[in-house]
Amino acid sequence: MGQICKERSGSLKANLVGIPGSVLGGVAGLAVATIGVPAALGAAGFTGAGIVAGSLAAKMMSAAAVANGGGVAAGSAVAALQSIGAAGLSVATTAAVTAGGALLAAIFL
């Protein structure tokens, strides 16, 4: 029985080794999403002032309007991207990144 407990505890330790790396990877992904997505959308032409003329966003909006009979449908991909480009990511996403950073600080410091 002692041997089984030793083997189980050894495998548990081996399984826990990758957890800090996984947590770090998840938090890094959230950080990239929080900073990178609005930046990429702005570069594509989805800005707080509206869609930039001649940009990829303008081409997407034009295609969506033609496909929809003259207007962009509420809830469409173009509408959602413009909403994120104009307002940024939600408070919940920003809070998740902050909580992830606090978790990392608790683990590593």
C-alpha cells in the first residue's frame, strides 16, 4: 500500500508541474486579447470615430450592406467588430485579465 501511495503522489507532483505554465499561458492569452484585439481592429479600420474610409472595415461593411439589401444587420460580424473597435473590450474581459495577473502574482511571488 505504501508503494501505491508513493506512486500516486509522484504522479500528482508530475501533473502539477505544468499548471503554472498553463496558468501563465492562459493569462498571456487574455492579455493579448485585451490589448491586441482593439489594436488589430483599429488597424483594420474599426475605430471609435466609426469605420475608416478605404479600409478593410469599409470593404467588409460594403459587402455586408450589399448582401443585406442596403444596410448592415444588427448583430452581424461587422456590427460586432465595430462595437468592439468603438468601445473596446468589456469590463468583464478587463477584470478577467486583472484577476489572472493577481493569480500569477500569488503563485510566483
